[in-house]
Amino acid sequence: MRKGGKRKHNRWKLIFLSGILAVLLAAGGCGMVRDHTEKMGDLEYTVLSPDEFPPQLSQAIEEKKAEMFRMTYTDEGYLYICVGYGEQETGGYSITVKELYETANGIYIDTTLIGPKEGEQISEAVSYPFLVIKLADIGKSVIFN
């Protein structure tokens, strides 16, 4: 038996198997699997004032407001998304919703804390900026960015 022939055969076998593996890996990257973080659409929501919160939600926020928090609460077919930025030395802070949208695997939300504007007259008292958003409960988890 020739030694060179066996090595040549194994090399072609290795090249063939590597080629199959490369094709399979490339096929996986060509959109055969749906991206579950792809935006499906924006969601309609309402920003609530504290007098509109369900009582249990008000209590939970009161307990957490001194620290940064992110939480959800569901009640009677509605989802409440809550974002708090903890204790701030003064007043004058606001929170903006940069994005709130649905994907195949959840609801994504991204918010930003905006500080007082330079020269703005603000309260010197400690504040606890937080935001509560109400939307229809579509049965998906919330992912905070």
C-alpha cells in the first residue's frame, strides 16, 4: 500500500468536510434565523402622573425611589413600565423616552434623565425623578436599555 495515497485521500476528505461546514455556517448567517431583537413597531403609551397610578404601584415606587430602579407592573389588562433615577440633589430633572417598541421577543424601552438647564430656576430640595408609562399588556417581557 502506498503511504502518499492515503494521506492525499485524507486531505481531500478534510477539505470536503471543511467546505460543507463553511456552507452550513454561511447559510445560518443569511437570514434563515429571524432576529428576535428586530423592531416590529412602535407602541402607543401614556405617561402617567402620580395620581393616576394604581395604589399598589404607588407603594412600590415609594419604597424604591431613593435608588435607581426599573420595574413593571400589570393590572387589569395594562402594563406599567417604571423607570426611576434615584435621589438627585435638586429639582429640575425630567425623563424622556428615547424609544419604546415591540420585537418578537419583548418590549424594548430606552429612557434618558435630563438635568436642569443652566440658569433654570430649580428647587433646592432633593428630588426623585421617575417615569411611569401605561400601555396595553401584550404579554411580552420588558427589556430595559
